[in-house]
Amino acid sequence: MACIFCAIVRGDAPCVKIHEDDLTLSFLDIFPVARGHALIVTKEHYDDIFSVSPEAMARVAANSLRLATAIDRALAPDGLSVMQLNRPAAGQSVFHYHMHLIPRQQGDKLEIHSRVKGDDDELAATVSLLSAELERA
């Protein structure tokens, strides 16, 4: 079965990239629940937490903290959901280890996935803000 995140990592599928290092790639969810909804994926394919290497998992966690701080500074949400889902019963829909960072406003529904594609101009503006904050850190 083809993995969309593996295709994104290889450059075979587009993404709105925020950050990249040797083990991870961070990008905006193109079907965002909220403005700034970001994903951090491992470059190597791991199905879930039960197969991810400790090194890759640690890097996802470290980059989650850096990106969470950038989201907080750039977008000033009321809160931030940090979610990592494993297997269908937990809501996992892409079977490649990844973390969701979802800015929240008071009163938002606690959704994880959206079926509405984000506006390209808004995604571009958001990634510019987040990238600038990451560079300051």
C-alpha cells in the first residue's frame, strides 16, 4: 500500500514544508482542522509507535516542542493539541508515525481530521510565519 507521507518525504507529493532535518519533516496539514495545524513525520517509514526507533521518536518529540513554541508565538492560540495516534481504533488514518500539532481556540470542537482543503494562500502565509519563528529560536 502506498504511503502518502513516504511520497511527501521523497518529494513525489507536494507539501507546505515548515522544517526538515535528517530524521524528520514538518509541514502544514493541507486538510487543517485549524490554521497552523502541523504534522511532524519521520523520514523513515514506521507504521506507528510500536515500530518507531527511539531516535526518530525522540526527534519528533524535540521538533514538536520547537514547533509548538513557534505556533504559540506566531498564532497566539488559546491552546494547542499535541496528538500522536496509533491504529484505527485510536483515530490513526495514515499509517506512518507522525505527530499532530493543532492550535485551538476556546470553544473549538476537538477534531483531529478535516475533509476541507486549506486555502493555498493562507497555508503559504502561515508557513512563512512559523518558519520565521523557528529561525528566531
